[in-house]
Amino acid sequence: MMQQVRTRYAPSPTGYPHVGNIRTALFAWLYARRNDGVFILRIEDTDAERSVEGSLENILESMRWLGLDWDEGPGAGGNYGPYVQSERLHLYQDAAHRLVESGHAYYCYCSAERLEKLREEQIKRKLPLGYDRCCRNLTAEQRKAKEADGIKPVVRFKSPTTGQTKFHDEIWGDVTFENSNVEDLVLLKSDGYPTYHLANVVDDHAMGISHVIRAEEYISSTPMHLMTYEALGYIPPKFAHVPMVLGNDRAKLSKRHGATSVLEFREQGYLSDALLNFLALVGWSLDDKTDIISREELIKNFSLERVGKTAAIFNHEKLKWMNGVYIRKLTDDDLAGRVFPFMENDLPSQIKRPLDIDYVREIVPLIRERIFTLKEAAPYADFFFLDELEYDSAMLIGKNMTAETVSGALKAAGEKLASLENFNKELLEDNLRQLAGELGMKAGQLFNPLRVATTARDAAPPLFETMEVLGKERCLKRIKAALAKLAGN
Ligand code: GLU
Ligand code: ZN
């Protein structure tokens, strides 16, 4: 029988989840979903000093927003809980003591000062850094003396000093490390809290994880983890270390490349489906050419074989483009509902709230092709809402036109529009084209100042559709305002 696939995302609540980190969670989630497996969320909160207030809630919200649902973990239950490491301390303590008893680990009494001095010395003499194994062979008496002094020891792993550790990584293939390079790392701290290394091994085993899918940076810790599995008598899971995420300039993705936390992208008006699609392609590909892939298709096609070994680039421009594609796929109702809160928040304060959702729904088809994020909707569409438009009257006067000719044209247009019973785009176009002819003008010579008068911009959504949505009253008022501007008041 095939082993059930069980993958996990194991964030530490030390900050808001970074898109690089969430991309790794996405791969673990996709792998579980692809293989009818189980996806587990485990909170690795054993480093109290580094924990950041609010980050757990942010992690959960980021996952929910992206639709990375977990089958076991906080709020979801499961048979292997608790899923928060600080609630499982006895398990790590038991394991550490078992390792000491079986001779795979030992107590170390070195003070922070001694370790610091050691480090300085190693730097000065250009020696390899790391613990010098000073406590590895303490006698029972020596230990008793330290205990009598009241020193609380840490537990360190006793790494073999010869031989090699080999393993097969699902992405990197066969990997070999020299054991002599593996330090005697701390497993359990003197306060009874485990380090990442111990807690990770104990939990991946206890939770029946079949595939550890995690960031590349942990590949060098894997030999030590494998030794720990063996020492504890556990069969290790499979490992897949996914490549790093870099910015456009090939430096590690960071703040200076733009937004990096998942919820920041939500605030900036990205759609979760677009971000999900985009992130899936940061280090994985379907076929080297397909960009737009639905969640269902991702699940159907995801494989670790197509995860690349080279660092993946996070290209903000591409994400923005992709978000535009997803925006264009939404129905009017859906898009209106999504831009509404952004407009409520971002439109100038003098515009009356709450906004009229029906009006927003009419605007949406006119802006859909021109925005790449939901947040761009408000600045793009503000002229639909403003009572008075601000622009320079010179904008009204096009090539080969004067203030007088433009005034004449706008006045005639105003009269024509006032006489219309129906204010729909077809009628508007017919009437205004005809009027341009009557005035002996080219269509553009009439339409351009009308566009500026009604929208305050020279490139805007299609004129007649826009005028229809604005409605007769607003259009007439705006034409009047434009005439006043031309008259110099
Ligand atoms: N807590 C670790 C982190 O946040 C998890 C690493 C792992 O997946 O093993 O990076
Ligand atoms: Zn020591």
C-alpha cells in the first residue's frame, strides 16, 4: 500500500509571512492536494525571544485569504495535536533525554561567555566556527560538580566526526555531506525549550509527515536531522528543498523590492487567485510557457519534478500584469463588490459616503480594462464621483482650435444634450456626430473638449459610455463649468 501523503507548513510566528515563505507553503499544499493527501499547519513557536505579536493571526489570515486550507492544525483539529509547539514541550524533553541515555546526545554546561570567547578566538585565528565539543566527554564526576554549582545544562547532539551522510532530495537528487562538518548542535535549551532542529524532527515524525517540503536554506541542516531521526529510531520522511526567491536584481527578496507580506498584496488590491497563480510559477512551471493556470489546474498538474533548482525570481511587473488578467475575468457584480471597499477608502473625502453600489457597478465595465489592481480603481475613476473637476482650461483647446471655437462647440453640445429624452450611448454618439458635421468640425474637435469637460482627462474610458454613466445632469453641469473656465472665471 502506498503511504498517505502528509505535508506541512511549519511557520514560526516571528513576523508577517513573506511571499517567499508562503510560496513554499503553497508547494506543500499543492503536493498534498495533488496526491489526495493531508496538509498540516504547525506553529513553530519555541523561540519566544523572536516571536512577534500578531504574527500568528497574520499567518492564519494570509493562508485563509489565499485559500490554502489546512486539514489539521490550529482551528482545524486533527489526531496529532496539539499543533502548536509550545504546547508539546514534554515530547521534545522526552526525546532529548532519550538521546542522552542512548549516548547520542550529551549535557553541555558551557556558559554564554565561554561560547562567545570561543567564537572570538576562532574568528581571530581564522578557524572554522562552532562549538568545540568541550563537554562531549565529561566524566560523571565532572558533571556532578557542574550540577552542584547549579549550572543548568543544554542538551547537544553528538554528531559523528567521520563518514558521510547521504540522502535523496526530491528536487536536488542525491546529496552528500561530510559528517565532520556537522556541529554538535543544541537540541534542548537550558530552559527546557527545544531548538528548531529537535522540535522539527520530533514533530515531523509524530505527525506522520511523509514529505518535508521546505526552503532551500534548510538543506544544510538535513544531515543533522537525519542523524537525529536515526538516533531516535525513526524512519525519516522524504525531503524536498525548494529554491530561494529573489528580487528582480537577483538579491534575496526583501522590502526594498516592494511589498513582501501576503496581506500587503491584499491591501494593494491584488486578487488572491492571481497571487496564488503567480506564486505557483515562482520556481515551478507547467510547461515553460503557460502563465494563467487556475487553482484546479494547478492541483491537477503540480509535481515536485518540475520545481527548478535555480533561485526563482519574484517579478512584481508580471504579478501586476497577471492581476489585470484576473480582474478582467471577473463579472461586473463581482468586480464592483471588490473595488467598492477600495473606493470607499481611497476616493477624496468630500465625496459623499456610502457610495452608491449601483453606480459603482455601472462604472466597472468602463474601467475594467484599464486597471491592474483593485486599488487603482479609485484614482482612475474619481471623476465619476467628484462634484467639481479640476483641470487647466488649456486642456480644452485642441490643435487648430481657439477658446471661442471650443466655447461655441461646447455650448451647442450642451443644448443638444439638454434636448435629449434618452441619454444612452448610441443616441449620444449619433447626435454628437451629427452636431460636429453641422458645426463644420471634425468629430474629434468636438469630442476632445467634451471628454475633457466631462472627465478632466484627455484619455479616458470610451466617451459615450462614460457620458451615459455620468448621466445627463452631471454632463450638463460639467459642460457649464468648462464654459465658465473658458470665459476665464
Ligand atoms: N519554522 C521553520 C521556518 O519558519 C520551518 C522550517 C521547516 O519547514 O522545516 O522557517
Ligand atoms: Zn559545553
